[in-house]
Amino acid sequence: MTQQLQDEFDSSVENAEAWMKAIQERLRINDNTKGPRSALEARLRETEKIRALEPEGSLKMDLILVKADAALRSISEDKKREVLSKLKDIKALWEETAIYITHCHSRIEWVWLHWSEYLKAQDEFYAWIHNMRVTLEPDIELQLGLKEKQWQLSHAQVLLNDVLNQSVLLERLLEEAASLFSRIGDPSVDEDAQKKMRVEYEGIRQEAQNRVKLLETITKEHEQYCANVNQFQSWLNSVTERLNCCIGEANKTSAEDKLKALKEIAKSIRSGGKKWKHLENQCAEVIENTSPLGAVRLKDELEELRKALEKLKLLRSEEEERLLKIQQSESAYESQARQLEADIQELRKYLQRLENDLDPGEEEKTEDEFVTLWRKCNATRAALAAEESKVERLKAQLKELLRFSQDVQPHAEGVVSAIQQYQSVRAKTSRMSADTETQLGRLFQNPLQNFEQWKPSVQMLLETPEPALAHIEAALAESSQFKEQLMTLQLKKDLLNNVLGEEKAESFLQEVAEASKEREILHKSLLQSKSKLQNLILQHKNFDAGFAPLQKKLSAIKAKLDLEKEPRPDLLGKKTQLQRLQMIQDDLAELAIHMEEVEKLVQSNTTHRHEMNQLSSGCQALKRSLEMMIQQSEDHVQKHWAYNDKLSDLKQWIAVTTEKINSYQAADGEHNIEGRVEDLERWLAEFPDKEIQLHLVEAHGQLVMENSSPEETAHVQAELDQLKESWKSLKEMATGLLKKWQLDRPVTDKKKRTFVGSRWMSRPGFHLLDVDPNHKQEKMGERQNISSHLKLLHNFEEWLQGENTKLTKILAETPSSTEEIKEHESKLEELQSRVPDGQHLFENLLHLHPVIGNSEDLEDLRYQWMLYKAKLRESMSSLYFIVLTCSLVCVFQKRSGGVCSYLHRVCWAALPLQLLLLLLLLLAFLLPLAEENHSCTLANNFARSFKLMLTYEGPPPT
């Protein structure tokens, strides 16, 4: 049996060796890159077939290993060495064969691809040669104008630049041909083929350069002609402008100066004729290299310049004749203009004197002064009517001046100004007369109007049940004054007739008589009311004796309430404050009873009733303020109680956990280490929930600090800081202990330790130590690249911290009504809507630099992000539970029967939702295990190296 196994092993070794030598012989035959392209392609196909046989060789090697293993188990030690020697030799032969297969196929494939890329580039070069030859063969076309010639020259320059740029590609192509010829020795890439490509390129370049030179000559000739035409046009415009200055009406120079300027323009026009002749000769040369239509345009442009020059000559001669006629009419115009100015000045002085006499002044005027001013206005109106004939004479003189060609605008403005001043004085006189009449009428009406305004107030005073004696006496004094004023108006009958007219004066006097009668009646009524008031003065004297104590007591309660507005330093002080506020509420209720007794003494006195109403409104406002303070104090006590309870629970858990971990650290040796690891993992499983509780304690602490004194705020902050330090210390102890136990456990438990550690890879402080040195080097390189993405990482941390703070504040609130639950739900939904954006930002961090996914900072951030999403999901679930509970309570209140069946249906309906939430939570924890930072899909990038083969300047990959 032993000999048979050894024979089988020897037979398999011999078969494999023979097969490998045959493969090497086939490779040796095909390992050659010389020859034509078809032979190279045949060798490439043969090497591909040989490469396909490589799995067969691997199968033979596996068979040898199986036979060797079976033989080694049953043979002696001497024969084992022989078997191992043969096994070593056959492995070396197989490794050599496999390497030879790969290298031979790679070398031939590389030359084949190199040749293919060269042929592709050569075809593109000859296609470019053909296109350029087709473009440059036709003769130069005659263009329409300068712009078209410039475009043609620019196009030719672009073609020349293209040709010059192609030289770099030609040199690269020739280098590739020489390199390829040294490898394959094919005539298609020899020196003759290279020279042919260079000769064809030189011919194209020479033809493009000649075309550019010819087009530059033609374009410069046309540009020079256009510059001369523009220069002539500018000269023509300047002469035309000078002539227009002489012809224009805005020119204020004399006729003699204009005639001198026209003679100088005539000399300039004669020199312009010579310039035009030179342009005509130059145009004939440009037309030879211009299209027929362009030649017609050039001739038309030259003809327009000639016509403009002739028109300029004609305008100059006509203007000279017109200036000679103007000199004859200037003398007659000046004499009539001087007379008109003298008449205008005389009229304006007279009008100014009348206007100065009408100045009323700004001080208040008496009735006599208004009468004097009214009479003066009437005299001025008569004087202005007499001056109307002078105004008409000024208009006639202005019409005479309009017959002349000179500018009469200044004289017309003088006449218009004088007429405007005349009309202004007349309007002012009429306005002052009317205003004076209005003021006099108002002065006459004032006593009557004042009486009409005074009469209702007196009637109201008489109708008042308890009028004041001082008001009655003041009304009697005013009645005596009105009596004197009305008698004075009745004595001014003549003045009223002159100012108001007879009809208005008669009607006004009747109104005055009626007012006098009404005044007499009111005066008698006031005297009767005065006598009645003297009997009511001694009533209601006992009101002040009961009102003052109530006012003092209300002020004392208000002072006590102001003292209780200051925040208290601790929970005991807040409870004491709440008790004192309740005592103040009892005092306020006792005050209300006393106020009801005092209100009975008010009776019909409006003043005392008003005072009592003010006291009652103050008491009601103080009562509302006290109720609000009691409500706020109860809220503050409740929040402080909640904070103390949560803080005490978390401190107790931290103390128990710390004591437990210290007991684990004190235990030495490996006795029962498995049980301790399992206990520590159970403790660590509670860390996420306790971290949520830590955030809730911080939120309750913030609410307590907002409603506490500075001393209590500092105390609460110190407690929170101490709690954070304890939490941090506990987490560091747990992390260090877990790492220590994992490193101290036996090597056979590595797989289990790796599985246990993977549960904490996405949480801060729980990382397994790397034992692979190569992995450590890769990790160091990744840490060096993290600095370029720190800004993005910092932005995501700030955003996550802000969202976490908002969630903590929302969780600290305890909704008690349906509206608060809806508001709570809307806030949580708003946070949930921003979770996809945060996930997108976090995925960007992972995709920008995969190495960051293994760094401690990113692992910490991953844990915080997962913790935040878990908190948010738990908050939504708890809110759904609260809503469901409220719905059930409402249903239970509405229905008294069928409660068990309804609850059964609700539980069955909610079961799928709860299962779905648990599934989502499980998937969220499994996400870190599904991420891969490395991929082998791009490991074999051999084919990618031939994508841009012409840019490769090194030796072959073998």
C-alpha cells in the first residue's frame, strides 16, 4: 500500500513536469515580437490559449499535493525527504512556468497594443494632411471689404498655427515609429516611411506660410486706404463744424468776424480738393484686390466724399451773402430796443412803490387797523386800473421789434416780467382786500360764535345733578362779559353796512339780538343753580376716613409682592417663596372684603366712586400678577424636583458602575475572565441609554439655571460639570479595562475577541488594537491625509451638536395638553426632516477620504450620529405612545363597554409598526459592518495602462 502511494505521487510529478516543459517550449517558440502584424497577432492568440491552460496546471499541482500528503503519512523518514525534495522542485518549476506565461503574454500584448495605437495616430495624421491640402489648394478669393479681408487673414493665420502645432504631434509620431521599428522591424515603420511623413508636412507648412504673407500685404494696403479715407472724413467734419459755427444762430460773434472765418474756410476747401485726388489714385490700387461688389462700394464712398466737398463750397458762399444783409438791419433794431427798456423800467418802479405801500406786516392787528388796511387796498386797485394803458403800449412796442431778425428774447422777457409784476400786484391787492374783509367779518362774528360755543357747556352744567360751585361762579362771570360784547356790536351798525353790506349787516344784527335774549335766560338759571349747591357741600365727609386705610394696605401687599420677585438660591427657598405667596393671596382676599364695605358709603358722589374704581382695578391687577407668580413658582419647584431626581438616579448608577469596574480592576490573573468580560459587556450595553439620560439631566439643569439666582446657577453648573467628569472617567475606565482583557486573553480566542470588539467599533473609546504592522503603516498615512478634510468634519460636528441641543430641549419639555403634544410632534418632525441631509453630509465625509472612517475622530462622530438618530427615533416612538394613550383615554371616556375588545384590536394594529421600528434600529447598528474601505475590483488594472499608450515613455512592463 505504501509503495502504491509513492508510485502514484511519482507518476503525477512526472506528468506535471512533462506538461510544464511542453508549455515552456510552446512559449519559447512564440516569445518573439519581430515580423509582420499578422504573425504578431497569431502569437498573441497562441499565448492567450496557453494562458487559458494555467488552471489545468494549478489542478495538476493540487493533485500532486494531495498525493504527496497521502504518501508522507505512510512512508519512512528517508523517503519523506525524497518526496519533499521532489515536491519542492515541482513547485519551483510550476512557479517559473506561471511567471513565464504571464510575462510572455504581457510582452506580446503590449507590443500589439502599441502598434495599434501607432496605426490609429498615423491614420489621423494622414487624414489631417488630406484636409489641409484640400483647404489650401484653391486660389485666394477676392473679398468684399476690409473686415472680410481681416477675417480671411485671421482664418489663414489659424490654419498656419494649426500646421505649426501639428509639428509637435509629428515629432511624437516619428519617435513612436522609431521605437516600434526597433521592436518589430516591419517596413511600414522604417526610415523611408518616416521621411515621407515629414516631407508631406513641410509642403503643407510652406503653402500655409505663403498664403498668410500674401493676405497680410492685401490687408495692409486696404487698411492704409481706409485710414486715409477716415482722415479725409475727419478733416471734412472739422471744416463742416467750423462752417456750422459761423452759420449757427447760437454764435454771438459779429458779422465781420464771421466773414473773416469764412475766407479761411475757403482756403482749407481748396487744399481738400488735392487730398481727394490722392484718394482717387489709391482707390484704384485697392480695387485690383477687391471683389466687384466691394469695388462698387469703394467708388460710391469716394463719390460721396466729392459731393460733400462740393456741398461745403456752396454753403460757404450762401452764408457770406446772408451776413452782408444782416449788417444793414442791426442799427434800426438797437434804437427801438433802447426805448422799450426805458418804458419797462419806469413801469416796474411805479408798481414796486405801490406794492411796498401794501405791506401789512406780521404783527397782530386790531379792528381799527384792519379797517385802515381795507381802505388802502381799495385806493391801490383804482391806481392799477389807470396804469393798464401803459401795459398795452409795451405790448405794441414788442410787436414792432419782432419784425427784425435779431434775437428779441431778452426784451420779450422784460415785457413779460413787467406784465407779470403788474398782474401780481393787482392780484395781491384783490387778495388783501378780500382777506381784510374776511378778517373783519370774523372779528364781528367772534363774540357770537363764542357765545354759541359757551351756551351748550352752560346747559350741560345746569343739567348736571351735582355741579361744582366754582364752575357756576365762572359761568356767571363769562355771562357778564358776553353781555358787554353783544351791546358793542349793536352800536357798530354803520361800519357793518360798509364792510358786509346792508343785507348781511341787518341779518347779523338780528342774530346778535337773539343771542342777547338767550344770555339773559341762562344767566337767571345759573343764579338759581348757585343757591342749590350751597346745601350739598357738607355731605359725604366720612368717605376719606375709610378709604385711606384700604389704600395703605394695598400698597403694603404690593411691596411684599415686589420683594418676592427675586429668584431664590435653592429648592428650599423656592418652596418657602411659594408659601409666602399663598399667604399674600389670603391677605388680598381679606382686603377685597373690606373694599366691599367701603363701597357702600360712596352712593352718588362721582369723584369718590372714581377713586374707589381705581383702587378696585389696582387690586384686580395685583391679584392677576400674584396668580401668575404662584403658577411660575409652582413650575420652578416642579422643574427643580425633576432635576434633583434625575441627577440623583444617574449619580447612583455611575457610582455603582464605577465600584463594579474598580472591583474588576482589582482582580488579578485569568481566573474566570470570560465571566467578567460578559458582565462588563452587559454594563457597557447600558451606556447609550445612560448617555441619553445625561443629556436629559443637562436640559433640566439648563431650565433650573434659567429660573434661579446666580449662586444657585453656579452650584447647578458645578454639579453638571462634576457629573460630566464622572461620566467621562467611567467611560475611560471601561474602555481601558475592555482593551486590557482583550489583549490578555489566549490567542485561540482571537476570533471571538474580534467579534466582541466589533460591537463597539462605532462607539467612542471602544477600538481594538491593530496587530498588523502593515496596517499600522497604512493608518499613519491615512492620518496624514485627514488634515485636508478637517474643515468639513468640524462643520458636521457643529451641525450635529446644534441638532442634539434642540432635541435635548424638546425632550426636557413635558406636554400636558393636546396643543402641546401637537407642537411637540411638529418640532420632532422638523428634526426628523433634516436627518437625510445630515446622512448625506456624513456619507460625503466617508467618500472624500475613506481613511477617515478608521480614525478615532470619525468613529466618535459616527457613534454620536447613531446615538442622535436613536434618541430621535425613541422620542418619536414615545410621542406616538402618548398620542395613542390619549386616544385610548378618549375612547374609554366615550364608551363604557367593549374596552377589552377595543384594546385588543389596537394592540394587534400597532404590532407591525413596533416590529418595523425594531428592524430599522437593527439595520442602523449593522451599517458600520457593511461598509468597506477597500475594493479589489480595481486591483488588476493592467488593461487600463494601454488607454493612452502614446504618452508612455518608459520600457515595457516586463
